[in-house]
Amino acid sequence: MFLIPLIKKQMKKFNWGGNGATLGRLKRLRIMLPVNSKDEPDYAFMEEYMREVEKRQKEKYKAHIQKKIEELGDVGNLEDKEWKAFALKNIFDEIQRGKRLKTDDHVVGSMPYVSSSSIDNGVDNFIGNEDDVRIFEDCITLANSGSVGTAFYQPFKFVASDHVTKLKQASFSKHVYLFIANQVSKLGEKYSFNREINDKRLGREYIMLPINSDGEPDYVFMESYMKRKEMEMLKRYVERMER
């Protein structure tokens, strides 16, 4: 870990314009290193230095996690809930498919491009396209093809491909979105690569949600439940770091 940034710094002298990092050039490459009393690389110092850096980073991370735990506060005990089916169109006030953007038309940039991948929140590229695209934020994306039924909460701005559909309700918090995204993802059980979720089918879909005494979705419960889950995970991270 000590050597890597020093090597990277020297590698900047190479490029694709006829000055590549050939084996011969790499063998002649030199880097600056701390030395011991014998004028040899002081590997013991490098080891201890990086252990200290790692320790400081862990302390910073633990402090960050502890702050998050304090912010979550006491979410109380969870109780058994009654559940009921609700139409997606009655839960979300915005349901909109992304727009097709061919790979050849991608412009290099830093905005996430969300498609139907089942990993990394569906992000499969970073692009700079701004015209003739659909940019969404703070919503759930549902894969309507490819990894059909995969659902993610997207807290950031992103360009949506036509392989995902935006599900948005402006009043939802992050924790409510996370709870509902898990329920939405269960739609994947009835679809497949050969049976996609088109707009007509989506308009008829229902998901199960916990309800309050009025028979309405209990968003307060969902918020508390996901806060509890987040707190449990953060505490486990801290415990592992202290081992």
C-alpha cells in the first residue's frame, strides 16, 4: 500500500503516444523510498506508517458510523403488521420509462447511466449526454427487461435507459423508498427474459404493504423498520472493526 502511489506517480510519464510502459522501461523505472541506517529501503517503517494510516482511517470511519447511529436515534420496537395489496399507480405519482440511448451514442462523462443490470444499482456506465435523454433522481428504478424485476432506490441524478421504469412519489423518504423497493423487486418472480414488464402490465401490478389502522400504507412503520435495519448494520460494522 505504501509503494502503490509512488509507482503510480512514476507511471504518469508513460502514455499511448509511442511512450508505453514496455518491460525494458519498467525495469529501468526508479522510485523514491525512505531508507534505514544501511541505506536500504526501510520496509519496517513503510509497514508501520501504513498501519498507522489504516488505524486513523478506521477511527474516522467509526466516528462517522457512530454519528449516523446517533442521528437515527431510538426507532422503537417493531410489531407484527397486517398487510394489504396496493396498485403501483396508486402508490406512485410518477411512473415513466427511460429513453433508448444506443451504446454508440454514449458521450464520456460522469453521470450514472442506469440500465437493467442486477448489480451496482443498475449503473452500467457513466456518460455526459444531456440532450434527448431522460434524467431522473430520488426514485426507484424497476428493470422492465434484462434482469426483469430488479428494483433499486436511486438517490442521485442519473440517465435512465429504456430498460428501466421510474417509480417516484415526492413525499417518500430514503427509508420508505428502500422498504418499497424490496417489495417492488418481488414482481420479478412472475416475469422473465422472455416476458418483460411493459407499461400495460405495470399498470395492473400490485405490491403488498403493511397498513395502519385506517387500512392505508403505513409509511411511518416502513420508515422505522428501515431505520432499525440500517442501525443494526452500522452496529455490526463497528463491531467487526473493533475485533
